[in-house]
Amino acid sequence: MEKNFEYYISLPYKVVIYPSLEGGYAVEIPDLPGCISQGETLQEALEMIEDAKRCWIADALEKGDPIPEPVDENYSGRILVRAPKSLHRALTEKARAEGVSLNQYIVYQLARAVGWTEQRS
């Protein structure tokens, strides 16, 4: 498939909306760096970001710049990690001492490291 203007416009880019303290909304497409806009109403903000996206993509195509495709945000919850044998042993020993599985211990330590406290699915 040729990756032309129509191809990129049809991709499902995530749009992030921020209420503005002064009123109205700021809006951006994080996958397209610098693709931001604003509007007085939610509808206007969404129309403006669509126009900004079209201009961003057209400009990138004209310049020959790379155009990032949307990031897939479907997280399975599964991570495969390779570790040195000595670290594997140390983690296993800590998990045994805590009376939990190695998986539970690693998830707990990762959550602590990133400050994650909220339950999410």
C-alpha cells in the first residue's frame, strides 16, 4: 500500500484534549510532534485539530519528513524480560522470603519503582 496523504489521514491518531484555564480547550495529537491547536468549544477544538493534522501531514510529505504512525495502545499485561542468572536468583530468593511468586514480587517492585498506586485493568 502506498503511504500517501489519504493513507495517513485515515489512521486513528489519538487526540488529547486539555481544558484551558482561560476557557476553551487546547488539543494535540501526541504521535505528531507539534501538532496542536485550540478552540473555544469542544467541537471547535476537534475541528481545529483535524485541520492541524491535515496541515502537519501535508507539510511532512512535501518536505519528505518521516510521518509517525499511531502508537498501538493495546497492552496485554505480558512482558518478557531477560536477566542475568545472578539477578534471577536474587529476585527468586526475595520472593520466597516474602512468601509470594516471583511474578508477584517483580510486579510489586516495578510498581514501587514507577510510583504506581492506582488499580488499573
